[in-house]
Amino acid sequence: MDRHRSLRMTLLLAAGAAGCSSGNSRDIAVVTLAEPQATGGDAGVPDDPAAPAPPTPRAAGWVQEPDGTVHRASPVRCDATITQRACSGTERTFQCKTDADCRQGPRGKCVSAFGQIGAYCGCEYACESDAECGASEVCVCKGTGALREEHSVCAKARCAVDADCPDSTCGLSAYFNGCWEQVTLACRTKEDACRSDADCAPDTNPGAACVAADIEGESARWQCAGISCAIGRPLVVDGRPRAAQGAARDDWRAPAELDVASLSPEVREDAAAHYAAVAALEHASVASFARFSLQLLALGAPAALVGEAHRAALDEVEHARLAYGIASRLAGRALGPGPLLEAATAPLGAGITEVVEALVEEGCVGETLGAAEGRELARIAGDRALSAALARIADDEERHAALSWRALSWMLATFGEPARAAAERAFSRAAARYAVDPAPGPAAHEALGVLPASALGALRREVLAEVVAPCRAALRGLSRDSAAADPSS
């Protein structure tokens, strides 16, 4: 069954390709969206792709190379101090109350923190040596490479030291996907698509990094990855999605009649944290669409596109209320957003190249994936009220995706080559970004609309191939053949 046919046809209509079809199908031919192929002059591929990275001279401990890559020559002892403040007992949520409650890792400490679920007490773990970590894990010291954690951590490892990697090194990968960090160690190989962050076009793809992916699979491959957990049209500033911190307020939540009586406190808190994070991104999308409407005005867009952008911002207000309502119901207390200063200070970026690249990645690809994801979550959700809320959001995201494809079609027709080149770059980046599974999140509970990373990755790849690729192929401004270039065809 072609479960994405309706979404594909909606977006093809939006892209102006209503009459296109293949001779063997009643629908648009499905074109597999290829990952970007680098040429000899592109960053990210060595001149001889068959040659592994040159071996590094013998060293000790953590070694940082001139290109910024970090590898482990030998085990080292780390400072295991956790500097975060201990839990005071006045927080709203308690995943722990004393250090004795933190037993899932070494040197557990019950600390006070603030997140999308408000002030809470949670466990943090640190290590002094590999011996304190689990099987196939090593201890990574605070401040090593790109590690963001405020203390040492136990990381999954396919290698422990350089000696485990013939003719190569045991590299450290600290991958922040926009929401959380995945820290791993893996050998460098000749199959890698990149060696350092500089290979990932940081000038045009802020936040992208060279990381070890598929650490759970049969092999770990180093490749470029960027923000992958913020689906939809986030408020991106300097390559990162921005969102407001959580606050205890009830004026940003819609009533949610979820049945939570059968859920354990742990499941409820995890799901509440998930939906509070979703709500914060939906809240930030209001600002993103406000910025988009200003960009459209700056580019001289038709009134219909500007009007739709404003309507989309109002949709996002309701999405945020729905998600904060779900989060509040699960948490058993009022949750809402705090101030979002970036809504007023984020740069407008009204140049055609900036607008097109953001439109493709956040709208044409991001919101298309968001619509499909929302449909799937509504289908599997076990609660009728939750399913209805997710279906409502998915309907709106589909309209927002259609707006993005219509806007892109207008920009290609109006601005020509600069818009085409920007779109091609952005589609290629998005294809590479979403071709791999996202890093595992803190919780997965399908009945509550929280997919595991592997299922989410598989769904994204399916939508890229069956929806995004044919819509991209149907855009006349991106076609190279003379028929597509002829307005009468």
C-alpha cells in the first residue's frame, strides 16, 4: 500500500506538477533521492577515497590533531567531579531524592536542574576510568574534543585505543543533534565520508559535524550530520533551533483529556518531558513563520503566500497549546513557555540564498517529514484524545509543507539561478542529514506517540524517497532538460 500517496499528491499540486505522471503508474514516478556526491574539489572527500587516514605517530592519552579531530592513544584517568548543584528538595519533579537513588551508572549524584518540565531532581553519572564503565564502554574526560557534558561520561565504544584500529585511529565522536548528545568512539576507515567537521561545509550548513553513525549496527561509519531532532519549521539561529525554557503557567495549554491513570510515574514524566520539548519547538515556530512572512515581503512575494505564512503562525500557536496541554496532563501540573528572546533578536536574513536554503531544509523537507511523522504517531497512539491532537497537528503541517513547496516554486521562477543553486545545495544537505537514524532519545513509548530512533529514521528515509524526491524532481526550476525549461510543456 502506498501510504504516502495523499501527502505526495498534495505537495506535487503545490509545486505546480499536477499533470505529471509516469507511463507505468497512475502517480508520479518515485525517484530515489541520492545523497550528495562530492567531486574532487568538494570538501569532505580525500583525493584518494580508497586511502585511509594516515597513521598518527605514537602518543599517549587523548590526542587532538591540527584538523580538530580527537582520538585516544591510551587510557587516561579523568576527574570524576560533578559540579552541578545537589538536589535541594524544593524542585517540582523528583527522579531521585538522594545520591543513593542514582545507581544506574558510576559515581551517581542527584542534582538540581531546569528543563522543559521545569525544575527537577535527576541523576548524573561520571567516571574516573574505563573500569567504572560498562562492557564496550570507555571513560571520556570532561572537556575532551567537542564533548558538551559538564563532567566525564561513559561512552559506547567500538574501539578503546588507537591500537584497536589497524592503520588508523580510534576517534571520538560527540554528536549533538539539536536536543541531546551522543558520545561514541569508533575507528576511522577508508569507508568514511568525512574526517573532520571542516569536511561538512560548516559555512553553508552551520552545526553540521563529522560523527560516527550507526554505532549499534554491524559497522560504524563516519559521516556528516547536523540537527536532526527538530522536525518542522524551527526557529533556527546560527545553525541551532532555539526554544523558550519551560515555565509554570497555564495560559499556553489547551485542555487534554488523556487517560493517564494506567501509566507509571516514570513513563508519565518521560512522556511529559518529550511533549514539553515538542511544545517549545512549536512555540518557537510561531517566530519562525513570523520571520518567514517578513522575508516574503522583502522579496516581493504575492499576497497569497504572505497570507498563508501568517495563518501558519496562528496554527503553530494552537500546536503549542495542544502540546503544552498534553505535557501538563502527563506531568500533573501546568507547563508553558518562558520568554523567547531570539524571537526579537534573530537576524532576518532576507537574501534569496538564505531564504531558499532555510525554506528547503525547514519547510519543503522538514515540514513534509513532520506531516508524515504526525500521521504515523496519530495512527499508533493508544489514546483517542492524543491521536486526535496529533492528527490535527499533522493536517496543519501538511498545509505548511504545501506552502513551502509553493513558495519555492515562486522563488525559482522569480529569481532563477541563485535560487536554483541554493535549493540544490539545501536538498542535498537535507538528504544526507535525514538518511541516518537520529540519536536515541530519552524515552520511546509508541502508545504515547513517541517513536524509537530506528523507526523514526526508517520513516524519514521512506518519505524522502517517496514524497520529497518526486516533488523535487517535478520542480521546473530544478530540472536541467529542455522540456522542463519550456513553460509550454
